[in-house]
Amino acid sequence: MERSVGKCMADNDKSGDPHSVGEVLDRLRDLGEQAGDDKAKLGDALEALGQRAYGPFFIIFPLIDISPVGGIPGLPTAMAVVMILLAAQLVLGRKHLWLPGFLANRGLKGAKLVKVADKTRPIARRIDQWFHGRLPALTKGPMVKVAGVAVILLCLTVPPLELLPFASTAPMAAIMAFGIALLVRDGMLMIVACALSVGAVALGAGLFVSRGG
């Protein structure tokens, strides 16, 4: 099984970095099929999506959150922790993603990953139709760091929001908007993502304060 997963990763590496949400799901589905009942690890996904897969990972985790798999208690918070680590690397300007071993070895069963890819395929199809390289200059330079900081703030709102049904969807949607903008170089979507993040962070902060009171 490990040899077949390795072969899948090698094939994906040859095809270069993904350029659409549909292509991201294709690679994840291939990885899930190869893993089967075994675990498809985050490290395997990193290899399959490319070492610069900031955009894809900021898309994948929100898609998992809105899928049936996202209902697993604690999973949104765990995904938020991983995204904070990735976003911090984005802010620091790292060209290649890095995950510590204890995170790289985490993951979902291959069958669940296939289910996520299949369930979110219609969403991905619409996203690829709607968003493309508008105002690409807004997806480079300082705006990349702005996106990284915003993702970190959004992730910090996930744990308190997870206590309410579907509430974590708000920050996850904003994170996904950043991920899509970075993937397809859509500056207009980057602006929308910044606006969404303000509302999502305000919602999370309000819930935290109300619970603290």
C-alpha cells in the first residue's frame, strides 16, 4: 500500500502544481483511492499537491469542514491548528511548506477523503467557473502576508465557534476564499476574502466575549 501511495505522489509531482479547485480534488481523490482503508496522511497530501500548496490547503480544510466528515467533534479545531502553522510560514515568506512529523503523519482514511472529494465536486465546479485571474497583482507581495495574518486570526475563532452547530463555517468560508484567490491569482476574490474575514473574526470575538461574561 505504501508503494502504491508513493507512486501516486510521484505521478502528481510530475504534473506540477494544481491550478484549479477541481484539480486539487482530483489529486486528493487519487490519493484517497490509493490509500483505501489505510490513512491518507497530511504529508502525503503535501507531496501530492506540491511543496508550495498554501492555496490548496486553505481550500481543502474548509471543504472538509462543510462536508459530512467535518461533523467529527474536534476536527475543525485540529484543522485550524494546522492552518495556523501553514499561514505563519506564508507570513514569514517560506517558499516550501513544512509540517512537523506528528502532523505529517495525521490524516483521514482514504475512503473518507474520496467521499469528501466526491461530495464537494459540485462546489469546486462552480468555484472554477466563477473565479479566475482578475487583478492578479493583489495576490502577490504584501497581500500574501495580509492573507496569512487574516487566516491566522480566522483560525483562532474556530475553537469557540465549533461549540455552535455550523458556526465554524463562517471563518472557514473566508479562509477558503483566501485559498482560492491564492490558487487562481484572483485579486478581486482576495478583496472579498478580506471583507469576509472581518465579519467572521467579529463573530468569533463576540461569541468568545459573551461566553466569557
